[in-house]
Amino acid sequence: MSFLLSLFKIIKFMLKNHPNKFSIVSIIFLVFLQTKSFSQVQLTDSNLPIIIINVDVDPITNEPFAITSDPKTLATMKIIKRPDGSRNYLTDENTTPFLNYNGRIKIDLRGSSSQELPKKPYGFTTLKVDNVSNNNVSILGMPSENDWVLNSLAFDPSLIRDVLSYDMSRKLGNYASRTEYCEVILNGDYKGLYVLQEKIKANENRVNVSKIEKTDNTSINLTGGYITKSDRANIGASPTWIIEETNFIHVLPKPENATVEQTEYIKGEFERFGDNLYKYDLENGFQTIIDVPSFVDFMLVNELTSNADAYQYSTFFHKDRGGKLRAGPIWDLNLTFGSTFTNSSDVDQWQFSNANKTGPWFWAGLFDNRTFPCYFSRRWNELIQPSKPFNLDVLSSFIDNTLSYISEAIPRENERWGTLENHAIDVVKIKAFLAERITWITNNIGPYANCSNVEVPPLVITKLNYNPMTSVEFPISSDLEFIAIKNTGTETINLSGVYLKQLGTSYQFPFNSTIDTNETIYLSGNLNTFQRKYGFSAFGQYSRNLSNTSQNIVLADSYGNVIDAVEYFDTTPWPVEADGLGSYLQLVDTALDNNVASNWQSSSNVILSNKSFQNSSSIKLYPNPVTNALFIQSVKSIESIKVYNTFGSLVQNSLVNSDTFKMDLSSYSNGIYFITVYYDNGFMTRKIIKK
């Protein structure tokens, strides 16, 4: 009777939460698991990392506390991973040099339908010794954080679906959870093969958006960052809002922390996207609201894998402060590649128009859009080329290499749970599915000629001040940052829709803003500080700040077509003088490739310019070098003159309103100074030497 009740509970759960998705095979599989007796496996050593978790003991029962969905349970975790990559032994659990992690965690059950299986999925948070404070640590080579997932590989007899999908997405240039196979022992019981992976959260090494606070309810602060998902609501919880029977749920901010203003704002962005899906102008068109490349890549991964959950479950979005709405990252792709555990992973069906489930209407709407399908097709045809991420040979090679890596653990997994009798057959089916799926999509995706050679404006990133040196007058380094962009063409350029494409620093040029021929404009970290420091107004202020170590700055048109890109580093061969030592990066010549380090030099010239006179005969400064009096003569009336020292400090600011001026420099210390002469329509800078 208990077996029947348990089985009924699981089937009821799956039908309620996954209608039209799970197949009869999955029901048979559940019956099999409920009637099976499981073997114990003694693990002694492995080529994979070994994770040992011991849950704290209940002093009343003298047994480990139960691991539940809520609250989390305290435990100790050790990860055995020899630094040299050699074999790992269980006997190394007390050998400190061989422990990748040795400390406290709090652990819980995670997942929905997978939580009902005998082999459980877990989430855990790394803690400091006080058992309260989160402990950001690097685990198995992944960037430091405190929230992690132990993926149990549920409903995936191939053991590779999630790992393959995440790798595909990362190779497209998008963030997807980093993964590492491992073998897990919980309270002395071998639990089998797992994938340790990153949990989706805001972090510069995960979803690189700013963390919105409860006080961020107005102006630019209200615009981000957000992480939102379409998914089932947790037990006892309600969705934040619903679009066409699809739940939308806050991830960042947490539902309990979201203010009314924040919920209304991000909900409004989705509504604005839907309302403008068939508008294409550069003021309100859909491409000014969403980051088109992220939606293209997100849909392509879900379509190639034929993800049964796509667009309705485990579907994430994110939006940075001042940035566009983006799709992703991908998550939970176990019901993919023709999985027999679902009725919905077809080889010859678009998932966005699958009758079983399609999610909100805007997914299918994008394919009916006038321009999106062209970019969708262009990207697909790029990705299936030789050596590219969606090429069948590349995918097959990754599958083979991955299976070789975990081959030793596969028999132990099957001995423990008995679910892999058809493992080899399933892998063969995945490869066959990919071959057929790639052919089907290629034949049905449509043309891309209209967007194959998009003309982009001649804009060049010419200066980067990513780690400015501070001073008493300017104590905040990030406020002094700037990005200089020059129009190298012969015509004025309309900047409508142009934006900084990569996460980390966000800016989209206002509608109908322009840049004149040969003009340089500046985007700054702080408008007021830029004005005080450099003597003129920056064009705009970007959100967040530039990285002090490395960042990829990509200038793109409204559809994401790259105009110019620079990925700088704070190490050689890049000029290291620009790393907090008082200089900034300056492109040697606009005709050079500005993504090559040798084409950049460091500059300490604190006098920037957006428009300046190039005719040196229009002004005379004498004598130079100067001891006491400096005479300035100009062919036109001078409005004002500013003098800066080599540290960028303003030494003198004089109103002139004449074509001649005499300056007394007798009190100046000996050295180099920069004099900027301002006119009604521009300015000119000259260097003088005081002796």
C-alpha cells in the first residue's frame, strides 16, 4: 500500500507540474524505481573529484538531520581533488594539500520532479566557521561564490545533456553555469555521479548585473539589475505576475525584497517589449528594448536541443542597470535531444510553436517579426560551420571526450541506481538526433541575405580610462573613468540605438543624438566629476564602472551588429601605466586595429578634447619656456583660459573675452603645464614649460 501511495503521489505531482510533457516511458521509469532495490557501492578512488558530505547529527536521535527543501541543514563538506590532476583517493580526506574544500555548508533539496526520485538533487551554500556567514570560495577552479548546485542528472540516462548544453551556450559567448563532474558520498553512503555547478545569481563572474537594493526605486537605479524567470512557483508561493498562463518570478531581487516600484518596472519592460514587438524604429522599436543577440542565442540553444521546458519553465531573463532586457542564462536542459522522458522533444518541430507548450506569445512572435528571423538564421548558419559550436563534428567530439572522462564512474552509477542499462544506446541516439535536427533546422530556418552584410557607422573607441589614479580633489577612481569614441567618417552620424553590448557597463545613446565628423565624444563614470576634471561636459554617463583588470567593450548598433570592440587587460603587452598609475589607454592611430595591444599607448595628457582647432597658427603663446609672464595672442576672441598641472589639477581659471591675454606665472613651480584656450565653438590645448 505504501508503494502505491508513493507512486500515486509522484505521478500526480508530475502531471500537475508537467502537463503534456512527460511520456509513458517516464511513468514506467517511475514504476521501475519504486519497485527496485538499490545496491550499495564502496568507492575507494576515482579520476573525478570526490565530494564527502556529513550532515550534523541530531543530539536527540543520534542520527544525521534530514535534508529538506526548507530550511537548509548544516553539514561539513570535503572535496578531494589533487592539484596535479592525478587520481583521487578516499583515504586523502584528511590530507590538507589534496582537499579542494574543507569546511562548513548548509544543504537542501532542490528541483521539482527530480526531487521525487530516489537519487536526490541538492543545493548548498558554503559557510564560514560561525555557521552563519556566507563564505565566497573557489571550488574546483570555478570563480569564488557561495551558492552551488549538485545536479543529480535526473531523467538523463546519457549523463551529458546539461553539461553539453551549458558548454554550447558558453561557446557562443554567453554565461552558462560552469560544471564539474564528481562522485558524492553523503553520510557514508555513495550517492553516485553528480555535476557540481554554479547556481544562477548576480555576480561579475556569473550573471554580470548590478544587485538592486530595496532603496533603488527611482531614476536610473530602478532600471536594474534584475534576474527574472518563467517557471513553476515554489510550494506555498505565488508567481510575481502571469503572462498567458506562464508564471514570472523574481530571482533578483528576491520576491520578499522586491518593492512595488521594482515589480512594476520590470513587468513593464516585458509588456513594453510585447507592445512594440512589431515596431522597428530607433525610438520605440523592439530592438531598442531587448538585446537581440541574447534572444537569438537563447532560442537557438533551446531549439537545437529541442528543449521540452523551453520558454515556459526554467527560462531566465536578466537586465542590468541602464541596459536592455536580455534572455538567459539557459538552465535545466535534461529533457532535450529527443529525450524519451518527454513527449515534446521532437526533431522536426520548433519549440516556440510547439502545440504542447510555447510560453508567452512573444517567443513565437519574434519569429513572425520582420527582422528577427534574419538575424536568427544568420547566427545559425554561422554556428554550424566547421569548428563552430553547433557543427556536428564539434558536438560529437565534445560528447566523446566527456564520456571518456566519466567512463570510470558510469558503471558505479549504474550499480548504485540501475538506471543506465541503455546508456550507450542513448548516447548514439543523441548523436543521431543532432544530425537530423541540424539538417531540419537548416532546411526550415529561412534566408538571411537581408542582414548578411549590415553597414555599421565608422565609430572607433580611441581612449579608455579604466583605472584612474585618485587625488585629494578626486578621491573616487570610478568617477574619473571615461570611454572616448570618435567619428572617423566624413558625415555626421545619428547614434540612435547604438549601445554598449557587453554586460558590466551599460549605455544606450538617446534617440536622435548625433556625432559630427572627426568629433570625439566621451562617456564617463560620473558627469559632474568629468566636468570638473576635464573642463567640458561628457556626452553621457554609463551605468556601473569599468573593470580594473580586464573587460570587453563592444559598441554595437541596435540589433547588436558590432561597430567596434576592445578587450583590454591590465597586464603586458597592454600598457600597464594605465592601471592606476595616472595614465589612460590611447589608440595610436584610428586606422589601426584597436583590439591589438601594441596599437595602444599610455597617455598622461589630462587635457581631453571633443572639438578643437587644428591650425597651430591661430594662436601664439610666448615665451615658451617661460619664467614670469606668458603672452597669448589669438586670431579670434578667447572666452576663457584654464591651466592644468601634470597631475590633472586645475591651477588657474581666467575669464578673458579678448584676443590677447597676459598671464603671470612667476609663482608657479618649475615644470610642465597644459593651457587650454576656450572659444565660443571649441578649444585648443598647448603645453608650456615653466623655468
